[in-house]
Amino acid sequence: MTLPAGFLCYGLDVKQFPWVGKAYLHKADRRRITVASFAPPDLSTTFLIAAILPLILGFIVGVIIRSALKIGIAIAVIIVLLIAAGIISPDQILKPLLSIVKSGPDLVTYAQRVAGYLPYSSMTFIIGLAVGLWKG
């Protein structure tokens, strides 16, 4: 790495403080800049699994959500066509939907419990989710 003119490296032990990166001190006005290191800590199996597992989980969740949306849209189109043809009445569709809405609190607690297992705060999970929704 090439330093800007007038900067000297001063003694931060990168092994002791890996999150800091290297710090540099300007000779004339004693200005300090810190250069962060974005390289992975190591390429161990544990690090690779911890980085790739959320990516795979995100991709699978994205594919499931995309498939569920496709199926939901297909069911909605079929219901609209059946109502337009006069084969079923709207009341036959609304009553079961209202019973599902009434059981909403139970479904919300179940969804929160399932969502608690997903690493949705991980950047690799979000990338996998986006790829699963887009390509899945």
C-alpha cells in the first residue's frame, strides 16, 4: 500500500487489534488517518461456512417466497375467473378468508417464531434472498 505524502505508520499491532486496520500519522500536523482492512480474517472452514450458510438459506427462502407468490397469483386469477363465470359466489371465498384473518394472532406468533431462526440481519442472507427472488 502506498501512503499519501507525509504519512508514517505508527505502532498499532494489527494482530492484536484486527478490527482497526492500520493507522498512519502525518509528520507535519500530527493528523491521523485509519485505513480499515476489509479482508476476511482467515479462510478457515468455520469462516467459509459462516459466510456461505446464510447465503444459501437466503437463496432458499427467496425461492420459496417467489414460488408462493406465483401460486398465490395463479389462485387469485382462477378465483376471479370462477366468480366472473358465475360458478362460485364471492361469499364462498370471503367467509374462509375472514376466518383466517380472525386467527391472525396465532399465525403472527408462529411467523415470528419461524422468522427468529433466519439470519435476516446478515448481509449474505439478504444477498441470497435477493438472488432467490430474482432468479429463483
